[in-house]
Amino acid sequence: AGDGEMAQQCVSLGRNYLRLISFDYLLAAVFFCVNGLANGAGQTWFTLLNSAINAFVVRLPLAYLLSGVWLQMFDYGMNGIGAAIGFAPVLSVALGLLYVFSGHWKKGKLAGDTAQRHGQSKAGGKPKG
């Protein structure tokens, strides 16, 4: 294989990889917003748990599986790693949206403190006085 052919293969591989990881950028926007909401509410445990699930429960095992290192029948190489990176946040985004819509973040330490400083009860009543 000549240098031109090798360069063409490299560009092709890079193009496919970037297409696959681009999904991560779409999902990362939601992922970081949800984690930021949890941090702002004082529930940093959720951010830790959600990020650990994303990285260690989904992304790494999926990349290991799809790269062909573990099982040869899933030997997608760089494309497998790109797919793992691109789609790993799906579970974390789903967990994050459940967290947001459950309203559990409103029970955080900081969320209650802010309401009290503004003269409201933790339940969100009208200002006192």
C-alpha cells in the first residue's frame, strides 16, 4: 500500500469515527445540564452516580466489546469505539430526565436554603410577611 492509499484509509477511518462520536455532543448537552441542575440543588451524589454509570458501566464495557478486544465477533475496531462513545450517554440522559421530572432535585440542600432565604417554605409557598 502506498502513502496515498494509506492516507486515504486514515481519512476514511477518521471520518467514520467522527460521525459516530458526534452523537455524544448532542447528548452531552442534556447530560451536563442535568448534572449541573443536580449540583446546583446540592445533590452532587447524583452527578457522581450519573457520570460513573456513563463512564464505567456503559462507555468502557461497550468500547471494549465493540472494539473486538474481548469477542472477535464484535470486531468493529475504531468504529466500535466511536459508537460506544457516541451512544454511551443515552442511559445517563434517560436517568437524568427521570431525575428532573421526578422533582427530586427540589429537595436538595441548596434548593431548600434558597427558598428559606427568600421567605418561602420548602414546599414552595408564598413569601412570609
